[in-house]
Amino acid sequence: MTLLLLPGDGIGPEVTAEARRVAERIAPDLAIETRLFGGAAYEAEGAPLADETLAVAKAAKAVLMGAVGGPQFAAAPRHLRPEAGLLALRAGMGVFANLRPALCFPALARASTLKPEVVEGLDLMIVRELTGGVYFGQPRGVETLPDGRRRGVDTQVYTTDEIERVARVAFELARGRRNKVTSAEKSNVMETGLLWRETVTALHARDYADVALEHILADNAAMQLVKAPRQFDVLLTDNLFGDLLSDEAAQLTGSLGMLPSAALGAPGTPGLYEPIHGSAPDIAGLGLANPLGAILSLAMAFRWSLGRPDLADRIETAVGRALDGGARTRDLGGDLTTAEMGAAVLDAL
Ligand code: NAD
Ligand code: IPM
Ligand code: MN
């Protein structure tokens, strides 16, 4: 088995089914295996990520995930929630660098809620730290104080090596693009933010002085993203800010359903590929989901893990052609179903 498919919950199975059709068309010899994951696995196997599923993921060349979560799992203990399974998968695979490219396809400049002249030609790469920060820091939990009040704690924590390894990915990517990294943190109020800025600055001076480096406070980055998003080339940031800023960047491309991602770890280890959207409980089961984020995630898997950048290019070109031809799901202002959008991409292939 080469590609492990984890459809997950909600619209996850709907969008990954279309990605699978594309994979089967373009690489008929690719060995694909499917496993339960997230809430679906919790219901059937008692845990969102079975030990065996993690072992299979680590033995694959690439993992393509749909989405996990949903209101029906809100009452499950925190460590058995679908989202906990996703965090465990990311940590277990060691995929610390999350590439989230926000590319505005020419045909979609008018689909965004922003003015076309703001988003036209947008080609931004968010590099989000994915296995550290407040998502994993200890201590965390909710306790009841002697006087009956409850107290919740999350801990934001980063070490220099965690910052350096993800910053390296950002600098390397920038060299193959427009050669600029913007590093976003809150060094004005957070200790980890200050360490982040100092560490990125030192690494830049040591190994990447040829790349332009800018620092920006994360709140300003959020504003600049909607004001003038094309000023950014590679936007480097931590786990939590990266989560927020990538949803914001997705809307610049027309829809949250458009954005793919690649999570990468040490060289030679499998990557984890997933559209950045969630399980979309509001439209799950209705055939309304946009599958392009999942299909473009498959393209990223071909580029970064499966050694077939040529197939990645073909998929991305086919998505562009399908959009040029007017194919639109509802989120993009059209009326195609998920399967019809997948078919439009297959036709373009
Ligand atoms: P969401 O991303 O699921 O949905 C936000 C909005 O965007 C909804 O209106 C939804 O209909 C729309 N949307 C999302 N993907 C779409 C697509 N492909 N096509 C068309 N419209 C799309 O975020 P949420 O509603 O805040 O979260 C729902 C659940 O998903 C939660 O349980 C959350 O934890 C989980 N989640 C999972 C992932 C993941 O698995 N990687 C990511 C984000 C959220
Ligand atoms: C994402 C999601 C996840 C995150 C959740 C579901 C754990 O929002 O992939 O962007 O916060 O990382
Ligand atoms: Mn998110």
C-alpha cells in the first residue's frame, strides 16, 4: 500500500471519494488502502485513531485525510474526540511543517468576497508549525477550584529546535518562489513570540541571508491578509495563528473548500495531506461540498511524497481548466454537486 486514505467524518468521505477517482484515473497502479478515522473510528473501534491505523499511516508513502469532527461527538471525552485523533496522527507521524498554499485561480477572482483586484494573482504559501505550541503544551486541562470556580489551562510552549526546523522549511520554500519570508507572532506580548522572532532572526543571519525576511505581529498579519494579500510570499507562523490565518487566506481564494495542505516531517517520512476545511456538518450528506481542496491535496501528495510532480502539475492544471470552463460548487456561486465537480476535473484531465 502506498497511499492511505482516511475519509473521516461529515463531508470527508464525500470529498475524498472524488480525490480517489482522480488518483485512480491518473495513477492506476497506485495502491490505495482506506481506514476509519476520527468520529467514524471512535464509533466503530472505540478510539478516533487506532494504534494499527497509526502504524499503517507511518508505513505508507503518503496519507490523504478528509476531515474529522461533528456535533455528535461533542459529549465524548476530550481524548477520544475526532480532533484528538487528528492531533495524535500529526504528532505520531511527526509532521511538523504544514504547507497551506492559498492560490487564487484566475477564474475565481470574482468568486471571493473580496474585490477581484485584491485577490487576482494571489499565490501565498502559509507555513504553519503543526506539532507544537498551544495545541500540545502541558499543563492543560480544566480543574475545579476549592471555591467551586472552574479553571481552564492551555500552555503555549516552543523550543528553539521546533522553531528552527519549521523556519528552515519556510526559507527553503521561499528560495524556489519569490524569495521572501514573513514571520508572524506576538513578540510584543508572548514569551514564545519573542523566542520565535529571535530564533528566526538568528537562523536567517546564519543560513538564509539571501532570503528577504520580515517580521509582523500576527494581528497585523490578519489585517494585511485582507488588505493587500499579495505582499506575502511565504508566511511563517505557529500552530494556532497558522490555523486562523489559513482559514482567512482560504476565503481569498474563493472558498474554504479550495485550500489543500501538506504536512511534512523529516525527509523520507510520509506526508499527511488534507484539505484545510472541516467536516462541514451543515452540508454533510447533501452532495454540496467542494472537493477541490481534497483533490488539490492529492496533487500535493504526488509532489511532496509520491515522487510524481508531473502528476501534481496535471491535476492542478485540470482543476484550473474545470474552473475556467465554469464548473462551480455552491460555495463558489454555482450549482454543481460534489460528484459533478469531481467529474469536471476528470473531464479536464
Ligand atoms: P468547517 O470547515 O467544517 O466549516 C466552516 C464553513 O465552511 C461551513 O459553513 C461549511 O459548510 C463550509 N465548508 C467547509 N468546507 C467546505 C467545502 N469543502 N465545500 C463547501 N463548503 C465548505 O468548520 P466548522 O464548522 O467550524 O467545524 C466543523 C467540524 O469540523 C468541527 O468538529 C471541527 O473541529 C472540525 N474541523 C476539522 C478539520 C479537519 O479535519 N482538518 C478542520 C477544521 C474543522
Ligand atoms: C485544521 C483544523 C484542526 C486544527 C482541528 C480539527 C484539530 O482546524 O486542520 O485546520 O485546529 O488544526
Ligand atoms: Mn483549522
